[in-house]
Amino acid sequence: MSEIHVRIEGDREVERRIRSLLEEEGIHTAQVSSADRVLVERIEELERTVVELRNIDAAKSRFLANVSHELRTPLTAIITYGEVLRDGLLGSVNEKQRDAAGSLVGSGRQLLSMIEEILTYAKANAQAMDVTLGEVDLKELVKEAYDTNASLIEQKELRFECDMPEDLPPVAADRDKLTHVIRNLIGNAIEFTAPGGMIRVSARPDDEAEGWMQVCVEDDGIGIDPEHHEIIFQEFAQVDTSRARQHHGTGLGLAIARNFIELHEGRIWVESAPSEGSRFFFCIPAAEGCEERAAG
């Protein structure tokens, strides 16, 4: 799918700069010479192109949301009936049939996860996201993420560590969105770490910003080249774009994660190098610090 992405703020900045340049040069449509009129007409054409691209981007988001919604319902039914067959609820099944049904369910869930990711992106891109803040226990979210991926972690024989103090204070966050961020980062760590590897999730008060918590998801996987550290947070980004790539996905997970963290006025970044693993960090306001800032 070709990608045209124009951020509304970027559009406004382009328009502002165009008008500013015109004003600085004293250019007014009714006063310019014939030579300058060509330049003005070109600028006006560019302004129309910006508006057109903005409309195309909005149409793309609506299309993604509509298609994702329509695909989700029948796919959920397929997964449900696959589980019924796998569990022998419609009659006894042999081992090969059970394995086949299990593969159907697993593939269906993977596809459903991708559809949910696209739908989430479309909503976020359409600025249809609300943030409902509350006190959230980070240790609880990590445990839920581990439970969700426990079978895959055991299958790959990964060592999973949660390094958080017992008295770790809660954060002020939208629980669903923070859950999405943590599950995405842990899911990526599982996917890009070889069997027998290590994954560690840690959280500490941020030493450089009072009232903030810093969370880190670390692995000893394949790592990421520094030149790709920013690219991976862009929409539909794939470091390996070949058809033969080993790791698949929509390329939206980290873009959504960054969007959700920025909705909390936080930031997210990565420290990594090839063959040296990765450490993904994000900062989120602590509940106590958030209350103090509100009171101040």
C-alpha cells in the first residue's frame, strides 16, 4: 500500500511559512509583477496540494478503520469455531486434527492482532482518542503481559525478569493505552530474541525528571542499527522490507506506542546496536507527581 502521511500540524506550519514569506517579501497578488506572479501561482498550487494531501490522509484513515472493523467480526467467528474444533466440542478429534485446528486458531489470533493494530492506528490518526487517567500499577500490567505471552516465552525458553521495587508507586495513565504499550514492547522483545535469550522489564523513578517514572524493556536479541532508531517509530516502518524477511507485522506497533506515550506528555526512545540487544525506554508521569503538579 502506498503511504502518504501528512500531519495536520505540519500542514499548518507549511501554510504559516508560505504566508510569512509572502508578507516578508511584500508580495500581494494584486501588486506583483508578471514574473513574480508565476511564483505566487506556484505557491498557491502547493497550498492546494497540501489541502488535497490532508484530505487523502483523512480518507485513508477512514478506509483503514472501516475495513478493519468489517474484517474483525468474521475473523473472530473463525477463531471461535477453530477453538471449538480443537477442543473436541463437536466430537472427538485425533492429534493431527487437533494440531491443525490449533494452527488455525494461532494464525487467526495473529491476524486479529494485526487488524486491531490497524484499527487502533486509524483511530489515533483521526484524533479520535480520549485519555482517561487513573492510578495504574506497572507491576500488574507487566504480569498481565507475561501471562498473555507465557506459552511463547516457554516455547522459546526465554528468561523473563521483572525488576521493580515492591514499593514502586503507581503511575497516572490511561490503563488500556499503557497496557498496549507494554504488551507491544514485550511482544517485540519476544519476537526478536533468539531461543534461550533474556528479557527484562524494569521501572524506577526518573532521576532527571521529578514526578516521572522511567520504564525499560530490555532484551539480548538481534538489536537495531542506530540509523534505524527513529525509523522504527514511524508508521508502517519495516527495517527489513524484503519479502523473505523473518519478522512480520504491520509496522504500526511502535508508532502507536509513541502516540500513546505522547498523549501522556511522555517520551519513548531506544538504545540498541546490531547483535547487542535493545533497550526501549519510556517516561510516564507518576500518580503522586501528577497530583502535585495539578495542585501547584
